[in-house]
Amino acid sequence: MTKNCLECGEKIIGREDKKFCSDGCRNAYNNKMNKDSNNLMRNINNKLRKNYRILCELNGEGKSKTTKSKLLSKGFDFEFFTSILHTKTGNTYYFLYDQGYMALENDYFMLVKRDH
């Protein structure tokens, strides 16, 4: 029984459990199969990375204040963060890895850096 490559259709020579004629065909096939999920993950990771860079830029001292309009003007997207910290005092911090922010009054935000 001859088997054909799942990507290009060429005859496969070698082990009977092989599905592809070459590494190139295997990679091309898997890239096509994972394209949608990879694009979604890439887009989310890009937004997380951008948010992180913005917080690092604005929070060089490890603790600072900024405004919502300044964050938005730099392209910050409040829908993307990596974790939430609820403190015992009732405050909520949103973190992007070690950089965090907490909403204050009048559209101000406290920016913090978590020590690890």
C-alpha cells in the first residue's frame, strides 16, 4: 500500500507511519492547520507587548501617576492584561507581567512595578 504526502500528494518513501514526504511539507501543512489560532495568539501577544512597553515607558521610577488620556494617546488597550491583583484594602491592580496599574479618581492611574 502506497501512501501520499498530506501536503503535496507525492508518494512517501520510508517508514510506514510517515505522513509527509519532507520536513518542508510537514511544516507547510502544520502552518496551514494552525494559521487561525496562531494569528489570534500573535495579535493578543502584540497587544500585551505594546501595553507593557507603554507602562515601562511611563513608569521608569517603579511607581508613578499618569492619566487615562496619556495612556490612550500612546495606544494602550485596557482590555489586555495578564493578571489582576485584589488587595486586602479593596484596591484592584491590573498587571502586564510585572508592570501594573490601578484606577484612581478623575481618570488618573497609579502605575507600579511588582518586585520579583
